[in-house]
Amino acid sequence: MKIEHVAINVAAPVAVASWYCKHLGLRVVRHVPQPAQTHFLADSETTILEIYCNPPDEIPDYGSMNPLLLHLAFTSADPAADSRRLIAAGAVVVEEARLADGSHLIMLRDPWGLALQLCRRARPLL
């Protein structure tokens, strides 16, 4: 089997989907307006992220969660430059790490509090 998508319940799916497309390079591959404003967002490869608002279920307070509990990680050729660009678009820095193997990781929060990690790995995971 293969993972099809990862879903995240958010309070403002239209705004979140728009921000992720504009600032993280994702694109909408399917939009289901009713009842939850569901947006399926894809990267240039095969990863799909579902953003929706399902009010009967609890929308987590992402901003109060430790980023290690839940975060979305994106590869970045230049995490420092990408983080500056995202900060200008409303993200905030949580922490930065340079690992012994040469990897560079920057944890941010998007404007809605969800943790995003920018990763330049010394050796790619796959």
C-alpha cells in the first residue's frame, strides 16, 4: 500500500489552502466546496494534503501544541531564505537546528499556528 493523503482539520480552509499554494508551492488538485470546503493540495511529486473544516469534530489548537507532536515537513534547498520569505507572509519561527550530519532544520508556525518544518537534509531520507 501507499499513503494517499494526510488530512488536517482547520478553522479557515480556504485561507489556509490559498496560503499553502501561494507560499509553499502546493496546488489544488481537487476542491469540494460543501460542506467542509475541502481542498486537496499536491506538491510537484505525489504527496497530497487535505485541508478542510469539519465543525462537528474538534479543530485542534495547533498553536498550543508542541511542534514535535504534529508538523508538516517540507524540503528546502535554502531553509534560511525560505524561512525569511514565510515570515514575511505571516509565519513565525519556533526553532532552528543544525545537526551534526550537516542537515539544517527550521521549525515555523503558519499564520494559523500549525507547525511547518523546513528541511535541508545532508542525506535525503529516500
